[in-house]
Amino acid sequence: MPAPRVLVAEDEMIVAFDLCNTVEEAGYIVEGPHGDIKSAMKALENGTPDIAILDVNLTDGETFELAEMLIAQNVPVIFHSGHFSPDEVNARFPMAQACAKPCPPQKLLVAVQQALSIPS
């Protein structure tokens, strides 16, 4: 069985590459990083990811519509944001997880494992 595919949407390039490296080193296939919604949506044309890590604010707007679309396709979403608290995100998306920036890599990987129901 192939490794799960993780869509990463983050517009702060240092954070984006750090996220991608963390996810890839844990054995996942990385789709991204995507710095804007348009790029992330275009990536979905190539297939649905197994999970998505989304910054709330990208260069071209908030990712809430993208998150709603992914959730409707049963794709787990983890919001990774420094602008919205986990409580604010969870109030709008109770089925999603939220990690406040800066988030330690191990905590983010645990969130990915939980979302994919992989034992840690």
C-alpha cells in the first residue's frame, strides 16, 4: 500500500518547506507546498490527497472553502495557523484538527497520525 499523500498549503516558504520536510521524513508523500488557494485547487485535479495541512491565510485568501471541499470528500484537514486559534478553527470546523503556529513537528505528526487513524 502506498504511503498516504499529504497536501500542504502554506504561504510562508520557510514554514512550508519545514512542514514538507517533516511530513516527508515521516514517510508520507507530499503534495506541495502550495502558497495559494489556486495552486492547491489545481493540485486536486491530479487526485484527492489522503489528508491536508492548511494554513488558514494564503496569499490569495482564506482556505475555508478549500477545507469545506476536502471535508466533503472525506479528506481529513489539519489547520496550521498563527492567525486563528485552535478554538476558533474548531468552532467553524469541529471535524478538523487545528495546530497553532509554531507547532512542534512531533505534535503535527501525531495530528496527522490521528487524522489518518494510524497508531503512533
